[in-house]
Amino acid sequence: MKKILLSTIILASAFSFSQNIIKNAENSEYTFTKIAHLDATPVQSQGNTGTCWSFSALSFFESELIRKGIKNPPTLSEMYIVRKAYEDKADKYIRMDGKTNFSEGGAFHDIPYVIKNYGIVPNDVYLGMQKDQQEYDHSEMFSIMNGAMDGLLKHMKESGSKGISLIWKDALNGILDTYIGKDIKEFDYNGKKFTPKSYAQSLSLNMNEYVSLTSFTNHEMYQPCFLAIQDNWSWGTSYNVGLDDLMLTIENALKSGYTIAWGADVSEKGFSFRNGIAIVPEDPSTIEMRGKDNKNFSNAGAEKSSNAFLTPVKELKITPEIRQKAYDNKTTTDDHGMHITGLYKDQKGTRFLLVKNSWGTENYPEGYLYVSEHYFNWKTINIYLHKEGIPQDLRKKLNL
């Protein structure tokens, strides 16, 4: 906790990534020129958890508060969202006899789901960490919860028509109380008394104004589709658009003052948080890997080395066919949620997205990285943004 709080104090005076850093690494030959750059709250670390979806989506909503004129927005509680999502995730898992996903993962639309149904609280009110903890670690907690859910499923099968008791949720809440902290019903903040729902109302964020976009050819174009990823436990939908529409939306949104939450595959050799960059070299053999990513993609992962991370190289042009093949053969998977806050171009004219991560600030670009348009086109699962950030002609196609 001390490490997280110290990082917040150090960065609290500047909500924006330092615009003086125009390289991805100190010895890099990449030179990035700003096209659009928007403010965000300080980078945090998700620690050893699979809760990137909460960190990235709440970072996105904090930038929405900045866009609405709140210069010093509160850091919203990622762990309050995580706790309430676990409660409903477990309920659906048992109702579906274990035929849905019960894991640490989630999706961007889980945040509006929780806010609509339960509200939200500031991080100062609900940190979701024990006093002796230095960083978030849900490995033990999830092992116990997962064992409890599997045990309950086993009991259901063995008990037959006798069913289950109505108090199993009390046991689940006991685990969450112990590891994350007791649920918040009412709290005082800045001299006022709130419930989570009344605090959510005070933020004046309309959860109905935000939408998810994706692009896959196995769904009807410009229609809502089911986001077929295992962490979509709440069965949210996305609008399916053309591949070019995704990048056009990113550019339009950032130039118009809207940031974007980004769900993507980060397991590729060309994604290097340590080097502050994600690319798709035409010759992937130029990248060497040592080690492997952890199961939650909650740190910098495997070590990767290549001159391509430091010197611009020719990248593979991604077509809808290349993108779809990677999705169909499961080499593109739903790994990680991040927050897009800027648009830049390198000296060769390739567009790069400035992406805020949740793996701390130990890499050179202060917890950020530059993602090439080619990597974005290849490995994006979905984007999540305010519908007014979408180009007007595309909004008409989607009836938004």
C-alpha cells in the first residue's frame, strides 16, 4: 500500500503523461510527434491480480471526469468494482451450474453494470487492501473462492433435488470481507455523507452514453454482437464495425477530446512493455524472448529483445483476413485492458497510440507505451468509449 500511495503522491500534481518524453526508451531512435494528447489520472499497479479491466476502465472514466471539467478528479475504487462484480459473477456461475466463467477477469461493461446496480466509491474510502500489504495480490483469495464455488457445485450434484442453502453467499462475502474489505453501505467524503449510489450520481456520468466497438467478419457488420470472450460473464454486446472504422474512431475520439478503453492481446512478441512499445515487424524472428508471461498478464511479462524496439522497421500491414484468422485460431485472445490517451506518429509516418497501462511506472515512459496502428489493427479485441467520440457517419450506421 505504501508503494502505491507514494506513487500517487509523486504523480498527483500532473495528471498527464510527460509530453517531453517523445521516445519509447532512453536509447531509442524512434521520434514521436504529437497529434493528440489527453489527460489521465496517475498510473497505478494492479499487482498480482487479473483485474486490469477495472483499473483501465476506471482510468478511462476518470479521464471522462477531466473532460467534463473536473481538474482534480478522485481516484475511483477499482476494488469496490471488483468486489461487487465477484458477488454477481458467483451468483450467475451457480445459477448456470458452473457453465459460465468464474475467474479474476472481466470486461469494460462490467463497470457501468456495477455502477448502475450498486454505485461507486472513491479509492480513499475503499482501497481493498489489508494494512500490511505492499501491493495487490489476489492469488490466495481467488484460490479459496474458486474452491468454494467448485465445492458448492459438487454439493449440488450430490444433493440432487434437495438443492442448496440460501446462505452460501454469506460464506462468499466472508472471503471478500477478509481479503478485500467489508462492503460499503454509507460513508463520509469531503464533509458529505454518501451511499455508493448517491456518490455515483454526484459524478454526473451517464452510463448509457458509453459503447463497445469490435471488428470481426464472423458477425454481421454494423450490428450489435455478442463479445465472444470467456471473461464476458455479464454477456455484454459490442457493435461490429469495419477494421478501418476502429482506427478512424480512435483518431476522431482523441482529436475531439475523448479517451478510449482498449482490450487487446498482449502476448505477442512485438508487445514489449519494458521497451515501451508494441509493433508487428514483418520479420518476427528479429525478436528474441526469454521467460514467459504470467497467467494474469499483470506485469511486464517475458523478456523481449530486438533492434526493432529501438529502430523503426517495416511492419506487417494487417488486413481483416489476417485479423480474423488470428481470432479464429485462438492466437488472438482477450488478455489485457488498457487506456488510450494519445495519438502520435513516428518519423516514418506510422501512427502510434499512447497507452496507459496498470503495471506501475518502472519502465521508461512512466507506465505508458506506444502501440503502432498495425499492432492495434491486429490484436484489438474491443474498444470502449463515449458514443460522441465515434465519427458522425458511423454513429448513423449504428443508430446511435
